[in-house]
Amino acid sequence: MTKAGLEAAGDILDEPFEVPPDILDALNADEETRRNFQAFPDSYQRIRIGFVEMARNRPEVFQKRLAYLLKMTKANKRYGMVQ
């Protein structure tokens, strides 16, 4: 992250991060998915969970985003990141 990005984020990355229970249950439903997700960097985990969570009030979009997160995580692939 750039210096400007870090300054804008402030201390947000220092705050405790909790995955919502239903998303956590979905990640933990498959051992490989759980293991892969835990191996991803914390910042990536926060971004992906936040992206899914932002659609909470739109159930169809929420489910679609969650399903894609699970699919890509099971395949041990990160997405939405510039490589």
C-alpha cells in the first residue's frame, strides 16, 4: 500500500477483525478452504470479507460474492488484486 493509502487507513489494520459467523461457517465447512483462507494475508482476508459483507442487504449479490470467495479460496487463488 502507498504511503497515502496507509495514512488514509489510519489504525484500521490494528483493530481486531472478526469474520461474521455465517461467512466463517461457510469458510470452515470445507477443510481445504479453511486452511487456504487462513494462509492468505490478513489484509487480503479483510478486503475480501468486507467486499462480501458490503452486499449483506442484497441477499442475491451476497450469496454470489460468498460463493465466488469460497470457490477461489478452495482453489487457493486470490482475486481482485493487481499482481
